[in-house]
Amino acid sequence: MRKNNLSNAKKEGIKTTRLEIYSENGSEIKEFIDSNGLMSIRYRDEYVGGSWVSASGAAAPDNVGFTIGGVPINLLTFDGNITTERISNSFEIPHDIALDKINNSELSIEWHIHFMPSITGAGTVKWTINYCYIPPNNIPINQPGITITQNVTGLRYTHFIKGVMIPVPEGGFQIGGIILFTLSRNPTDVEDTYNNDIILIKTALHVPINESGSRQRYTK
């Protein structure tokens, strides 16, 4: 059930702040639209662009065959013994991001990883993300590394999802800015106690959004 308080108020010249949309029985507010017709905060995934770039030699993750519905595909697997393996890629800050709320630290972007153990067992997996933020028309800003740890006690191929919030860089995020990163696993780290390979499924950002896009190409 939609309450037309926004449209009615506009006709009467009354300043409004939001339109309330209720559940069918009218008991629960489901979403808000502000006086500019913008939806309230939602979240969506922002995926890496282009192909992964693997490190050279022994530092490159192996490809492991994985069959889905009878169709074999290759996924990257990170060593659980002695070798630190890493890959690199990037994200672009999207146009629909709730930029003001993120830069004001009201909301955060969450970096999350989807992965699964290659063997049934127990232990903790630790991912390390080293990255820089590159604003449009400016030089890269190096950021402190962040880590994601997860206890993986369970069956082989159990799908785990774990994330971490990304600090706002100096000067804030901007539309068109790039997060350039390396994702690695060091199996000799004392916090990494799962002594088997880990299969990477995907890494992405959970991005708070508040509209369908921006009115300018590089600014909100």
C-alpha cells in the first residue's frame, strides 16, 4: 500500500522529506522515497573489472577443475602449505553509490570474498588485501592493508562469505576513482591454520546506493 503523502503535499506546496511505502497490511514501512524522488539506501555488488592478473612463477595460484552441472570450469586455488600466492585486479567507484553518506562515515563499503575449502577439515583462513585508491586526475593514494579471516570448519566445497569494511581514503571516494588491489594468502601466517588449499569463487564490494546513477559523469 502506497501512501501518497509526497504527491499530495507537493500539490499543496508543503515541504516534504520522504514518501513512506508500507506492507500490504499497512503495518510495516518497507521503503522510503525522499522529496526528490530518490530511493532510500540499498546495497548491490560491484564486481572486479577485466581479467585477473596473477603473480609470476610459484606465487601464481593454481587452476583447479571444478564441475558444475556436469560442465568443468577452472577456479583459482591458493596454497595451504608454504607458498604465498596472489592475484591482482581493480574496482571502479560506481555512479549510483551513496557517496556523501560514505564519505561522511555514515555508511561503509564492504569488501567481501566468496571461497570454499578444497578438503574437508578445520582451521582458519586468512586473506590479505593490499591496495591503493586512485582518484580521477590524481596520483595513487596508498592505503593500509586489510585482512579477512574465517573459520572454515566443515565439508569440502562449503561456500563461505566473509567481509571487511573499507576505510574512507584521504579526500574521500569519487565517482570514477579506482581501487587497485592485490589479494593474497600466506599459509605460513600464524593466523592461517587451515593446512589445505582454498578455492576462490569471487571477490566483490557491497556498495550502498541511493539512486540509479549520477547527473554528471564524474560527480553526483
